[in-house]
Amino acid sequence: MTWTLPAPAPASGIEAGPSHSSFVVLPSAGNAQSLTILDNRTNRLYTVPLTKEGAVNATAFAQIKSPTGEGLRVYDSGYMNTAVCRSKICEIDGDRGILRYRGFPIEELAEKSSFLEVAYLLVYGELPSADQFKYFEHEVMHHTFIHMKLSELLKQFNYDAHPMGMFIAAMSALSTFDPSGNPALAGNDIYIKDKALRNKQIFRILGKVTTIAAMTYRHRIGRPYNNPRSDLSYTENFLAMLDTLSEPNYRPNPVLAKALDVLFILHADHELNASTAAMRHLGSTLVDPYSAVAGAAAALYGPLHGGANEAVVRMLESIGKPENVAGFLDKVKRKEKKLMGFGHRIYRSYDPRATIIRKVAYEVFDVVGKEPLIEVAKELEKQALADDYFAKRKLYPNVDFWSGLIYKACGFPTDFYPVLFAIPRVAGWLAHWSESLDDAEARIWRPRQLYVGEGRRSYVPMEHRTPDASVPVTIKHPFSKRSSVATWDGKAAPTPKL
């Protein structure tokens, strides 16, 4: 509904200055759960209803027309305050430091539950009964083997290939081993109509990710791949595939297996982070879940997301000793260094996962020995929390600050950290994928943009164009010293140009 205010009207709505103020009394809308918006460009009033959750539907702003008739768009760079779906999976209260999965506090789940039980909770909405969990665990643990051709594919990677790159490639390749699960071949809506097929892919993916991850690790250290074992728990099996040589009945240390299980629970989901948003974005096209997981894992690969705990360890290594912390923080305040592992896009207080993981860290140290960098980390945390510069910015340690130290103490190479993040996050990805398929309002995601480029231009033939100095014309490809002085066909080697 729109109204036109009677003339004359104030040029800029409500104004406030140091020496005067003016105001406009707007007519009350019939719907109390709505916003009344005055468009100062056209002097029109608009009523925009709120959703039952108290949000504004962005498409409603399209009714607000400019003088030229163009509908208003909502600009939100980086999705700082845009909700793109309704979800029942994960609740975060960043101001109070609260994280809940399906209503259950993360603290209770980390203390009392297992990762597979939490995965069931995320996907299906409730904690399983004993019989339900027995079936779920059996299905997951008996879908851990992968096709031998996929195993051969992984062996073709270079010896120093990044484990996360291998993980992404393997997840993408998995889709080619199951034509019946490919919507492009079996039908667009197979996962909407066939819940059994959807569950089958959930079992397969949860089962196979640990096997693929272990293979990427073994590949890097030049050891043969180990077959998965269904007589071990989810995390025990993963650790056994990583570390077994020729020992009969190898069993990982129970403290480390439990610690990894807790870490997996803490990393299983976190609302619409970059990778989960990517999973939903890809899933909105109705692509197969293997391809969607590969895309989500690619988003997780980024140093601002899944690579953050690796960056923390490298930062602590660069600091070196506790006595160097003060100088490092001074450089941070001068914008010369970055403080990794502090602050969060959502949390404005202490990350609840960091509180749990700090305790787990010391349990791990009791088994494998104290990680020397812990003293640097403790001093960094102490000084940063006592410094007004960081306190005013609400920069508290997050989950990445401590998880990297645990992984380092356990002997994992730093480039394996994103894979250790991806394994549990797969559970959250699959939960969001499944939920989106049941959403009657779901449609293919298609964000809009604000075009800021050139207006209409006429084509100019190449011979009449002036080179743009900001665009590199040539790229230097340097020769080795030997090749640079060699000749061929009786000619000297060409000199590369910049």
C-alpha cells in the first residue's frame, strides 16, 4: 500500500541538527507488524509487512519505485545482514555466546554425545533412539569403502599435492560412480521425491569422507592406503586409517579419539557460514550432493574460513616466545600484523566452542606432551584480553585459536587442518542440503548486483584502440640460466619482455 503526502512536505524526512529539528507525523498502518517507509525522493509512504520472525522480505522493497520507475534493491555486501532461508538446524546468539544444534546447547552435546549421534541430530532433527542409532551407525560405517578406481585416481596426484585439493577432487569424482544418483541422468527431482535415495547418499558421504581424508594424508607421506574398519568408532577408524602400519588389531589412544570426536562435534555446523551457504547455493540447482559437497569444501579451503586454524599456528610460530607477544600486539595495532584466531563475524563475546576446546587441549597434552606454542598462545590471550584496543573491538579467542594447537600437538601437518575441518562439517552441509529439499519456498539462488560499470559504448576496431596502462600487456616467463644462453635453429633465445 502507498500514500502520497500532501504538499508541502519536508525535503528529507526527519532531520536533526545542532540548533533545530523538524519531524513528520506518519499515518498509522493497519498492520502493526509492519514498517512505514517514507521515500524522500518521491514523497511517498510505503507499508512493508514483517515476517512472523520479525524480518523484512527484501523483494517487498521492489515496490518502492524511483522517479524513473525502477524498483529499490537491498544492498548487502558480503551478506552482513541478509537471511536467505528459514532453518531449524543451528541457532547462534553472538551477543551472548550461545550455540545450539536443534535446540541442544553445544556444551551438553560435546560432553555427553558422540559425533555420529550429533550428525544424526543435525540431519534428522532429533537425537536417535538406541535402535535408530544402531542402524545409522551401521549404515555409515559400512559405506566407508571407496571404489578402487577412485583410489587409483588419488594415487595420480603429485607427491606434494595439498590434501584439501585432493579431498575436493575426490568428492567431485564420487558423483561419477553413481549414475542413479545423478539428477542430470535420473531426473531433476529424485532427491525431493525419494527420501530413501537421499538417505543413502547421506550414509555414503558421511562414511567415505574419513576414508578419502585418510588417503590424502597417507599419499603425502608415501605410505599405502589402509582399509577402513567397522569394528571401531567413527573417529577411531579414521585415526587407524591414518596411522596403522603392520600392527595387528591397532587401536588409537582413546583420549585422542575422544578429543577428535569432540572437535568434530564443535565443527559440525555453524549456521550459514561461507561453505554452508555454498552448499545451499549449489543445492538450490538440484545438483547431486557429491558435487555440492565438493563445492562447499572448496569454499572451506579458503584461508579466511577453513584455513584459519592453520594461520593461527603460523602466527604463533612467527611470534616464537612469550616475551615477543607485546611487540607483536603493538604491530597488530599499527596494522602491520594480523591477529589470527581472535574475533568472529557472529560472536561479540567469547566463542563457546573455544571454551570447550581449551579444556580438550590440555587433555591431549597430557597424552602426547605439551605443545611448546601453548605458552605463546596463553600469553597472547592474556595480553589481548587485557588490552582496551582489543576489548573495545570485542576480539575474543575463537575456535580456530585452540584447534590448531591440538592438531599440531597430535602431529598433523598444518596443510591437513582444513581436511580435519571438512570431515565434520560435511554433517552440517548434508543437514542443510536435506532441509532445503523439503522447503516449499526454496528456489534457485540468484543474488542481484548493483551495476557500477561503464554505460553504453561503441565498438572500436583493434587497430584504433589505445592500450590501457592498468592492464598487463606481457607477462615475463623467465628462462633458466642455461636456457637463456642457449640457441636453437641458429638463433639466440628470445629475451622475455615485461
